[in-house]
Amino acid sequence: MSRARSLAAAGAAVLAAAGLATATPAGAADSEWSRVALPRIRPLATLTSVDAGSATRAWAVGREYAGTTDYGEIPGVPLVLAMNGSRWTKAALPAATWNGSLTSVAATGPAEAWAAGQESGGRGHVLRWNGSAWAEVALPDAVATGHALTLEGTPGYAPWLVARSTQDGAVTVLRWSGATWVAVATPAAPFFTRLVDVAPDGTVRLVGAASTQIPGFPIFVPVLTVYRWSGSAWEPALTDGPRIYPTDVLAGPGGELWVAGQVPWTGPGRPPPVPSAMLVRHDGAAWTTVPLGTGTVLGTPTLTGQEGGRPEYVLGTFVIDATPVAGALRNDGGTWTRVPFSPGVPPETDQVSVVAGVQLPGTSSTVAVGQVQYSFYGQYAPRIEREDR
């Protein structure tokens, strides 16, 4: 399944807007990640999503852009980087003649991948790689404009698409029929969809929350809720879960389900500029909260791990001694160890935002993508990190 969601990139933007620039504090352990050499691309670029179709095939997407002006950002162009073996190359995109960015990628096999994004005017686009070239795939008119698009898929199964309205947040879920995108009805309010997950065995889950009011208070909190696709409709699978806004999910062995997300604010006072994050696990019988044990985790956490296995990493931003630190929490047999990313090389700073990752199928290697800020404000260089265990 895709291990990268545009929510993670949005979380990085929230951190920056809140003034919580990330840095590697003095005394941090040496990085166990290695920086991956990138092909020749524009010096200003960002990567927002990554997925892998095999141990030697992966794709990362984002955008290249020309810079910023006093009036805002100069529109960029879509970017796809392809890993073949261990070498990354820039993919040709003859079908992408528009200015904008790609924000989501899903691999459905070593010779098939999908990418989604938006042009600067708000029109959505989906591209499909057939093993030799990328081509545009038509979207239904209902979601073709004004929607943020997120793809989900796993090798051997058809992809799914979540289209979230940029106007009112309404969600449309679509599945690929083999020839076109088909909208699938979702449960009604108070349930609201956050994401779709496609497990290695093809099981499709709709993961979201039911909005529930706290008795005696005018405050509504999310209750984690999971539906399973029967082939024709969504059927309730797990209800009355923890209070959490889910941002990523990983299906584990024996019916396990791991969900990363954000802690809802319930007062008193004003909500924090960036929400805290949490990790919960369903063992087939009950939900438990998984202590991460490394201080507060902020932003929009994402998970990486072997498909059908337990999480290997939680990617996010952590608060260590009151300092926000970008990095990864590695699962060392149930003990979570913070592993920082590689430092920047001037004119780069150490303000690294790694927003998505994937474990290469059948290996113990993990690839993570994001960006690092230059010493001049508001300009970023792309970053790919890899750890081989």
C-alpha cells in the first residue's frame, strides 16, 4: 500500500507556519540514515510522497519550482523520480504539460504505478505508469477540479483514490474498475472519512472517525472507526475506538491494525498550533495506545513497515528538551528509538522535513522523502534518505 499521504506534507507546512522550524540539536546521535544521490533536477524542489512496487522499484513524486516573489510562489512543474535497483533517475512526463505538483503516488506492481496531484489552477490529474511511460488517466467531472487527491494501492490489486474537496472537506472515494474511476458511496455522518487502506492481501479498509459530543460540553471528539469493503459496500469492522484523527494505517499479522494519528484538542484554553501525535494498535480484540517513549510527537505522523508486518518507523517531528526535531522513531522490538536524518550541506540548513517513507518489499531497507530548507527563507531542496538494516 502507499505509505505516503498528502496529509503528511500538509503537516510539515503547519509546523513551518507555527514557527516550529526543525533542527538537529547539539548532542544528537549520529544519523543511521544515508543521503541518497539525486539525479539532475532544478535546485528548488520538494518531494511529498513515495511508494515501492518491489525491492528494486520505487517512485517519489513532488514538484520542481522556480522560486518565490513578493507576491507568492512561482508555479512549479510535476516531478517523478524513479528508483531502479539503487539508482534514482528523473522520469519523463510528456503528458504533464501543466504547472503544478504531484502529491501522492501508489505502486500496484513493479511495472505499474499511479501518481496524483493538482495544477496551479486547481484541476486534478492522475498519471499511470505502464512499465515504460507515464500517461494521463481521466478523472470524473465531479472530482476533476477543487479536490486534493490521495492514491492508495498495493502490488497485485487495483488502486483506490480519495478526493477531498478543498472547499468544504467533503470526501469522495473512488476505485479503479480496470478502465475508469468509479465512485463508491461512504457511510453517512457522523462518520467522516480520513483515508483508505489497501492491505497486502487485497483487503480494503475505510478508516475515519465518528464525531461524538462530550456529555455536558459543546465539544465534539473523533472516535476511531474502521469499515471493510465487501466487494459491493462498506461493512462496519471496528467501532468505538480511541479518540484520534487517523493519518496513517498499517495492517499487521494476525488481524493486527496499527493507526497513527493526531490527538484531538478538548480544551481548556486555546488549541496548540501543532497537534500532538499518537500510535494505537488493535490486536484483534481490543485497542491499546502504544507509548512512543521519546517525548511529545508533533504534526502528522506516518508509518513505514513491511507489508503485513508491524511498523518499522514512525516518521514525524518530535520535541526533545523543548526543541522540535525532525526524524524517525524506529521500532526496536517494542522500544522506540529516535534516529535523526542526515544533516544539511551548506547552503542547506539542518531543517529537514521528511514527510513520507516506505519499506522496500521483501527487504529491511527503508526509503524516506521530503525536503531540506536552504539558508535563504522559503526555498527548499529535495531530500531522499535510506536506511539498510
